[in-house]
Amino acid sequence: MKRISLSALLLVVVFFTANAQKKLDGVAAIVGEKIVLYSAIEGQAQQMKTQGHVGGEIQLKCQIFEDLLYQKLLAYQAQIDSVEVNDEEIVSAIDQRIQYFVSQIGSEQKLEEYFGKTIAQLREEFQPVFKDQMLAQRMEGRITADVKVTPDDVRKFYNNIPQDSLPILPAEMQISQIVVYPKVDAQEKLRLKNKLLEFKNRVESGEDFKFLATLYSEDIGSAKNGGELGFLGRGVLVPEFEAVAYKLQEGEVSDIVETKFGFHLIQMIARRGEQVNVRHILLKPSFSLISMNKAKSKLDSIINLIKIDSLSFEDAAFQFSEDESKNNGGLIINPQTGASSLAIEEIEPSLYFAVENLSVGHISEPVSFTAIDQRKGYRALFLKKKTESHRANLQDDYDRIKMVAEQHLKNKASEKWIKKKIKETYILIKADYECSFKNNWR
């Protein structure tokens, strides 16, 4: 049985626990002092079906049920072993999840209307769910902490897989980049600052900051909510913004703040412990042709240093790139998987077209691009590796096979732990799904 990851369970379990009154509820199982609700099982099954899950409904519910039994066993044992999760961590995780819900549904008011509960009530209901989830994750980490994979383990794991069962991997590329953004010229800075000073004066004269943010802010995501960002903890916002936001009093409007995104006015809405809820107005700079050309010339100079062997691409990326990938030697990482190999069919088109004619080990000329945060700049691209579609093998795919082998050993460690703890723990199965569990929960 393929186990659904604990982190994947959280979003749906929380959503449907909060919404339990709209669905069949009741106790499906008791594990130690923990309970599994029907609503969690039914809710996740419904969610997975809407996401295109195929297969029998009972089989799906049984899989979810066993995963939840495992989660509760972990959480219960974590309490026995005095594994700790502090309240601040739980509050931060709940806030992030509520903000995700708000971003999906449109506003806090709409979220409250949907659930028929206030945000405060939702936070209260989420608290034990998140606590159990975090306890389970930490307990699982303890169980598998000593799992280490040697090259011999990887080789044995690979050799035990029938050749015709090895997956066909897609054509992939490893691409590195050096990014340079244009600088804002003095005239443009002055224009934006004057505009924001005008907004600040209007607020001080009695106009509504929220109204101005809706009309003028160029942060599209928050503008529709009057510039409101929601409660966020330290380390989430860019440093320049965060440093100012945390010093504001309720209702106070900041001076102008410059960040990589542009220029901001910030207004404090409320503070809760180490979290703040602010709204802001963002104005993004326009870049002159001169500024763009200077950025391109700077990147040309960096490329020349690499070509005359004064610097490796990785060292140049670390020294000069203005993108976070500099810390990986410029290597572009798939944000969904965390892998450095990008399947060709999933590479963003403008990136693919910029490297499709490059040979491995070669560098492109400066290429204009728009970053995910909508900033415009130039980047040099380096084709580090390219593989054609092939059946997985140790020579080309060692790191990938090692990762799977390590997960296999972690699963075995978890299964051994489950079998032992089931015998030592009070477990009562009340649900009537007629499941054939992998483990002897009954």
C-alpha cells in the first residue's frame, strides 16, 4: 500500500475537520488517547476524488484510514516520549494555513461565511489538529533518524528491481544561471517616492489607506484585499520590509521602504505576539533603456571572465548573481520537487528556447527574462547536463535511485516500529469500512 505523506494529509484533514458539521461525523477509531474522525476520512476521500483520483472508493477510504491511524499512533507515542512542539510553532503554522485558505477563497470574511465560524474559532479548532500533525512528523523523524544509505545499499536496492520494472525517465536538463537586474535611476526613484508621499499625506488627512491600496498598489495579490497581507511571522517578509513593519504601532503608516520589489508604504493593522498583520501600497519602478543596457553590459563582462577561465560559472554565480540560486552555484531547482534535473516538457518555454541549442558545458549570451516576481532582468544560462529519455540506471541516475532506496529503508524502519507499537497501544476500530489493512490494527 502506498502511504500518503503526513504533510500531504494536513491540508485536507484540517479543512474538513473545520468543516465537519457539513459532513458525516463520529469516531472511526481510537488510538491510545487519540481519535480518528469519520469526517477526516470522508473529507480527504472527497478531496482526492475532486483532484482526479481513480480507483475504488472503499479502497481509497481504507488507505486514508490507515494513514490516519499511523499519524495518531505517532502523535500518541510522541506525547509518551515527551516530544515537544511549542505553541509559537503551532500558531505560525495555523496562520500560514489560514492565509492559504484566504488566498484561495478571496477574503477572511468569505472564509468565515463558508465555515460559519470566526477566524478565532477556526484557529481554536485547528490547534489540536496541527499539534498532532507536528508531533507525528517529529516522531517519524526520530524513528528514521538513524537510517543511512551506503553505496552498497543503493546497488543492492537497484539490483533487486527487475529490469523491466525500472521506470523510463524523461529527457532532462540541468541548467544554471547568473541573474543581473537593472538599477533604478534617480529620476524614477524620485517619481515613485513623490507619489507615495502624496498617498501618505492623503492618509494623514483622513483618506482610507485600504481604499488607496486597492486603487493604486501594484501588488496584485494583496491589492484586491486592500493591501492586507494577513498575519505573518518573522522571516517571511523581505528583511527591509520586515524591519520597518515590526516597529510600527497599530494604525501607524511607515516612511517609504525600498525593497527588491519596489517602493512601499506600510500600515500596521494588528500585532499578535511575534506576528504582524500589515497592509501596504507597492509601486514598481520602470527601467530606462540606459539602465537595462548597463545590466546587460555587466552580465557580458561576467560571461567574458568565465570564458577566459578567470572564474568558474559556479563561482561567478555565487559572486555576482542577484538570484537566490547563487547559493547553489546558480543551479535552477524545480520548486515542486526540489530536484536539480528539469524534465524538458516541464521547463518554462522561454527558458527552454534559450538553451535548446546550447551544447553541454557552454554558456548563453545575456537573455532578457521576467522573474517569477515580475522583475525584468538579464541572465546568462549554462547547460550543465542533458540526458535523453532512458530507463533508470545507476550510472546516470545514482542520486535519484539513492533517494528512493533511502525512503525504502525509512519505510521499513517505520513498518517495524508500527508492528511493535500496535501491540503496546490501546486501539479500537469502530469504522465499518471492511478494510484489509497492511498492519494489524484490529
